Amino acid sequence: MPVTHPVAPGVADADVLRRQDPEMADVLLAERDRQAGTLQLIAAENFTSPAVLAALGSPLANKYAEGYPGARHHGGCELADAAERLAVQRARALFGAEHANVQPHSGSSAVLAAYAALLRPGDTVLALGLPHGGHLTHGSPGNFSGRWFRFIGYGVDAETGLIDRDQVRALARAHRPKAIVCGSICYPRHLDYAFFREVADEAGAYLIADAAHPIGLVAGGAAPSPVPYADIVCATTHKVLRGPRGGMILCGAELAERVDRAVFPFTQSGAQMHTVAAKAVAFGEARTPAFAAYAHQVVANARVLGDRLAAQGLAVTTGGTDTHLLTVDPAPLGVDGRTARGRLAAAGLVLDCCALPHPDARGLRLGTAAVTTQGMAEPEMALIAELIGGVLREETGVTRARSLARGLAEAFPPYPG
Ligand SMILES: *Cc1c(COP(=O)(O)O)cnc(C)c1O
């Protein structure tokens, strides 16, 4: 099989770059080696396929295609139209949605467009508070969301770590929001979309599901779909879904036009057509039985990792996970989240800090999407948990931990060949 990874050594593209710009070629090859030589446990990351990378490196990168298929503001868009139509058809079929917009440049752009479609500046929005795992676009004062809307935050129960439904209902009754947002950057459990729909209906609010994280599990049948419940579903294509960096919006036929206008021309102009093509490639992969098996293995791996981390003495929020991600508190091992992240990074285990149910402390967020793409399964999750426990208790020295992490990563190359 020919290797098509655009920055792999010995490949034509890499040679072209090296001849012209060795400085940048060194950076890209070093990044490739970093990704392949350490353990990627960042819950939002994955390894796209060589086919997705090939689409990203294709000449569609050169094409301007403002507008939508059949109605562009530029000439020469026949093939850009074909690429976008494929992406839209595949997204609609994959998620059972009446309408899909595949142009948002990122997850945040998708959320911005959803707000633009449904809200006016000053409107009240109910969303998971940032100290409990809400995303920047769910009301951060430094983000357009917090600047332009009045966000009310709901939270999770300090004991169970589960979304406090009574609070959601009470806040919806008290504040009568124009929209309710469900979705998080670190909630490890499935969301009860029917519950949020019911609360939204009672309050006369729109329901926006920000499914940036779980949408790949939804595609693989390993998580419930928000599509039947939410007025608008926002998503990313680069997390568990394993496509190119980018966003996507799904909705019913009645909001289709508003959503399309909110993306173009309201919040974006020219779509990145090479990325749109790569999204289509990823959707094509996601409809295969192999991807469904992958999505289920991601969850199985996260469950084992959670069990084994608990056995190592870390406090696993909500007692486990339904998804690809876990949040854990390393405090029982005598180390806080930030220190733990630094110690693990030095050992070649790459992960993030995150909110905990008691927002005074920071925890660790881990995800299994990337290591599962590499082919790791339950036995490797047990090894990773052991490594994490050993590093955090300072029983395993940095040099030894680093070589163990490298050995494990290199046994499962993300781009074999
Ligand atoms: C990742 C994420 C986003 C934003 O995605 P970007 O592509 O980084 O803009 C938005 N919402 C949630 C819940 C996310 O997890």
C-alpha cells in the first residue's frame, strides 16, 4: 500500500517541503515523531486517516467557494460543489438529520452560527457553567458568548458529579432562557437529551446540543444521538469522529435556511473546501462497520482505563464513564491536577487538566480516542493506568517512565508503513 501521509519521511510531498523549506520540514517531522513517540491521551484529539490527510493536502485548498452548492459567488465551483454535496449527503445519512451544514471552520464557529441562527444579543441562555465543564462558547466572559449573551450556568452535583437536573429545571423556570445548551468538554456520561428537550419545551426555549465530543461515538452507534431532540446540533469533526479539524451543524428542515445563512454570510465567508472534502472522507469512514467497532472499543478502553486508575488510587469522577473520556482527581495520591499533568507530560503521557465537581480543585481529563485508533485495547489501558499511578506516586522515575511510554506508543504506530 502506498504511503500517503503528507509529512512521512521518504514521501514525495515531504521531499518537496524539505528541499524548499528544511526549517519547517524539521518542525513537521519532529511533530510527527512527538505524536508517534508519546501517548496521546488528550480527549479532544485523534489520528486522522492517511486518506483524510490526503484530502487536506489536495488542490481544493486553492479554491474559493463562497456560498453553497449551485449558488456560489465564484466561478469554477463545479467540483467544489461535488465535494460539498458528498459531505452533506454523507453527514445527513450518518446522523439521520434532515439538514447538515459542513462549512463551519471549527466547533466554536458552529456554536457561533447556532447562536446567530436562534438568538439576538442580550438573550438569556442556560448552559453548563464553565467551572463545571462548559466550553468557552458557553458563556466565558472572554468569548463572544459571554460578551453578547446573558449566560446562566447550571452545574453538576458535588457528590455524584452528575448534572443537577433539579437545578437545570429550576433555573429554566426562573430565567425563561431563549435557548438551553447541553454539552461539555469533560462530562464523562451520556447526556439525557430527552430530559433537556422536556425542560426546553417547558421553558419555551430552543435546545442546542453541543456534541463536539461525543458526535464520533454517535456516528459509531456507541452513544445516544441528540439529533431527534435538539433544534440544532453543533459538532466538531476532529475529535472521536477522526476527521479533519472543523465544525458541523445538524438540524431539521425548518431551521435549515436560518442555519445556512448564519454560517454564510453571517459568520464566515469562503469555506475551506479541502477541509470540506476531508470531512466527506471522514464521514465515509464513519459509516463503516470498522468505525462502529472502533467507537465501541474507544468506550470499552475508557471504562477499563477508569477502573484501573481507580485501582491505582485516583478518584474517578462519577465512578467511571459512558464515553471516550474520563475525569479523575489525583489528590488521593498527594498531587494536584496541574502538578500531575506536568509530571505525566515529562514522562511522555500527554493529557489535560479539567474541572472537577468541586470547582476549587483541578483534575485530569483523559481520552482514549487516539490510542484506540493506534490499535491499543484493554491490556494497554491497564499498562497506561499502571504507568500513570507509578509516575504520580513517584515510584517510576521520569527516564524509565518515558522509555516505557515510548515503547508502548511505538508498538502501535499511528501511521504504519
Ligand atoms: C471542542 C469543543 C468545542 C470547540 O471546538 P473548536 O474546534 O476547538 O472550536 C466546542 N464545544 C465543545 C463542547 C467542545 O468540546
